Amino acid sequence: MDSHRTITVPVENVGQAYLEILRARGIKYFFGNSGTDFGPVIDGLARFAAEKKEFPKPITVPHEFVAVSMAQGYAMITGEPQVVMVHVIVGTGNASAAVMNASRLNVPMIFSAGRTPLTEEGMRGSRSNFIHWGQESFDQGSLLREFTRWDYELRNGDQVEAVVDRALEMALGNPQGPVYLTLPREVLAQKMDSVTIHPFRKNQTEALRPSDESIERTAEVLRGAANPLIITGRLGSDPAALSALVGFAEALAAPVVTPASPFVSFPNTHDFHVGVNSAPYIKDADVIVVVECDVPWYPSQGKPPENSKVIQIARDPNYSDIPIRNFPKDISIGGDPKLALQLLTEALKNGPRNEKSVAERAERIRAKHQQYRDGLKQRAEKSGRERPVSHAWLAHCVDQVRDRDTIVLSDHGIGNEMLNLSEPESYFGGSPAGGLGWGIGGGLGIKLARPEKTVIVTAGDGTYMFNNPTACHFVSQAYELPLLTIVCNNAIWHSSKAATQQVLPDGWAQSTGNFPLCELSPSPRYEKIVAAHDGYGEMVDDPQQLLPALTRALKVVKEEKRQAVLNVICGTH
Ligand SMILES: Cc1ncc(C[n+]2csc(CCOP(=O)(O)OP(=O)(O)O)c2C)c(N)n1
């Protein structure tokens, strides 16, 4: 469709007008979990199918959490927002943890829900079922207002274009994130003859560039650093930012730590990457550059020296959506972090510096990196014959079967340390909101966007259950999106047990060896669940059989185009 021309499209109702505008705006997928509120949408999509209008393509997702996670995965790899629609307040409730995930990760999407019919009688679409009374809410938008960038209710057909364009503008705004649109049934059902669609004129904001003065002042501080440290978390959500950080770290000659990073924000194969835990480094650092990182260190475990300088570089260096976050910020640079890093790199290269001491520092960092990577490798290899299978060995084996076209997701599964990650978009982890169960849905969204890629999802056994596996395996089969899911099965919510031990080391649970609300036994044969969806499943408890099992499962995924699950009997993290 020519998006530079104003067009008028014949429609029969507001629901069809809404779909036409989504189509004109390039929305490819409509992830839906329907109910009595959906009539005009279902009917409109049927009209699209009859008229061979391919997009937005409806994807039936039998759990709302999975639908939002699919939109999240799709947007994480493409940057493009898609549409999710769920059933009124109850669908919103089921989706809410996934919306929180997307919100804290700044993932754009139009999350929408029907609104129960407003009128008790008299209009097309008025209430016709007892639930239409019970499903009304005084303020439906408030259900997710804290975790959406904008919410609105569609009130009439004339406004459809304005509402969709505003929703897209806000989802792709700064910061990006989900928006929430509610759609009352009578409004969708209202008769309408045509919809006029104008060119889309809501381009994204140009990247903000820090002033020369602030770059020079910051570069001055960096030049004076004897022991600088860089900590980054979410920078890799912009894949182009990776090379900017590499250039900056090399110009500064500083080690890089990537705690809890849901993206490849710095290649861990680079000579300057020294781990995912900043604690060993911050005590001695005199200048710390924090780049897009919610939690650069745990204050309870150690802090940088009082006289150190902390430079925070982020789109929003105040991290305004987090109620309490009190990391120091001696210099604060907002706007596009990639630009700031590039400008600082130039300033460092062009300014005066002691080449000899910088080169010596770089040598020390290289040695640290080597020692760190060797340690990881040894740890994995040492545990190669241990039963239950160690996470280190599992990750090491996944790394062996990975190629450049493989994307690994971890939903509380294997850590990213053991994988040799040099490329952006080769690994995705969970949101800072910590809503478990997004991984398989996220993997399905990624596979939808990048069918040529091999997608491996790793998840704890508890987390596999949070994924609503039947809903995920259904979508995988129905839409031919084969993935390999690895269940790291330790038959416990180990994280809950470990947190109890940490808070109450001498408590009742520890001394009696009884951890209520943590055990997950008897452990189900997880590999059999996927068989109900024509998938391939295998249980692996012998570490030496892991590589052959991974190879078999990937063959099924790649060649037979069927999904696979490996139920790996694991130890704890
Ligand atoms: C939706 C959701 N519910 C509960 C939690 C709390 N939680 C964090 S880790 C965890 C245990 C997950 O178990 P499993 O996947 O088996 O991994 P393990 O901790 O055993 O390594 C739980 C319940 C959460 N983060 N998200």
C-alpha cells in the first residue's frame, strides 16, 4: 500500500476501519485471545481473508501471557510494534505480568482489549450475556496504567486513525513500551461506510546529542582515571550500540562487566569483558561508567569508593519508572547512549593521554579476561561427568551446537556467561520485571520474525510451567514455528529456597531441611507434553549424552520443522 497518499477504503463498521488502519500502518501480526467482545474484529479479519488482504495476520494464542510474550519477542528482534488483543478485564489480568515484562524492557506494542458493551440494550453490540455486567470496570485503563506508556478508549469511528497513530507514537516514543487501548463492542460494531487514511506522519524523535561542553567535561574525568570500569545492562536492545561501546571501551582501556543483561550489550568474547558481576571490580574503581543498567551493583554487597566518579549514560539516566534507585550520578548523560559513547570515544582519541599507562592497563585487562574465560571453561569441563547435569555443562554443550544463525533465549534457564557471544541479537534474557514464563512465547515471536533462524529456549522446570507450555506448543504447531526448548529440570523452585537460605540462614527451613512451597516433585515427564503437539521429546540425565541429544533435537527442528523439548535432569545454578 502506498503510504504517501491519502486513501479512502470502503468498510462496513468501525472494527473494519480499525483493521484497515492497522494494515495501512504496516502492522503484520494481530495476536489474539478472543471473547464475546471480539465479534466485529473476528468478522473484519474474515473479510480480510476473503479479500486476500494478508496483513495484519491473525495469530490465535491460547493464553494471553503467551500472546504478549510473542509480541515482545517479535519487537525485540525487529523493533516493530505489533498488536495484541485480549478479552476485556479478564484477558488483561492474564496478560498483565507479560505487559510488565515488556514495560520494564521498553518493548513497544499496542496491547488492546475489548471493553464490555457499555449499553444494556438498544444498540448493535449491546449487552447480551450475563458476563457483560460483571466484566465492566470503572476505569479499565487503570489496570495497567503504571506499566503502559499511554492508555485510551476508542469512543467513535471518526477518531480511529487519530487513536491508532497516537498509540503508535507513544509506543515508539521515548521511552518505548506497551500502550493499552480499550475497544468497546458497540463502538466496534457501529456502522461506517468508509475510512479515510492519511499518510503516517509520526516519525520517531531524532536522537538527542549531548553538548560538546558536557562531552569534553566527561572526557576530562575519563582521562584522569587510573582504574576505570564500565558496567552495562540493556545497551544491546539497540544492536547498533554494541560497536559504539566496543570502541569506547578500547579508547578508554577499561574492563566491561555486564550484570543481568537481557541482551548482548558487549561481546563477552572481547578481551575487555571480565564478567557479569561487578562486585570484585567496583571497590577499586575510580571512575565508573554505567551505561543503560538498572542495577550496576548491589549496594548491600559493596560500593565504589566515596571519592570515585560515577557517570551514568542512558536514555533516561534517572530511570524514572523505578520508585527507588539511588546509585550515584556525578555526571548524567541522557539521549541516545550510542551517540554519547561515539562522541566520548572521539574525545578520548583526540585528547592528551599517557599512552604507556593506557597500554599497560589494557594488558592487565586482557590477562583478567583470559583468566575469567579459562575459569569458566574449566568449570564446565570439570562438571562434564557430574550427575545431575550441571548448568555450566549444559550451557557449554548448547554453545557447541550453536551456529551464527542460532538465537538462544534464557527464561531463567542457562546463563549467558558460558556462551561465546560476539554478535548482537544472538541471545535474549528476561525483563528486569522478572515475570517468568515469557521465554517460549518470546522465542515464537522471534521465529515468526526471523524464520531462517534456529531458536533455542532454555527454561527452568518451574519456569517451563509458567510458560503455559500447552499454549506455546499449540502455536508452534499451528503456525509452523519450530523451536527447541530445553527444560533445566531440578524438580524445585531453587531460587525460592536459596532466597530463604540467604535471608534466614539459621532459620527453621534450613535447620529442618524442609522448604515448603519450593518442591516440584514428583517431576513430570516434561518431554511428553510436546508429544501431544506432534513434537519430539527426550529426557537426558547423562551429561555425556547431552551433546548427541541436542544434535538429534536440533535435527528434528531444522530438518523436520517440528518442535522439540529436551527435559534435562539438572542440578541447581
Ligand atoms: C510470574 C512469576 N512468578 C513467580 C516468580 C518467583 N520466582 C522467581 S525464580 C522462581 C523459581 C523458578 O523455578 P525454576 O524455573 O525451576 O528455576 P530454579 O529456581 O529452580 O533454578 C520463582 C517461583 C517470578 N519471578 N515470576
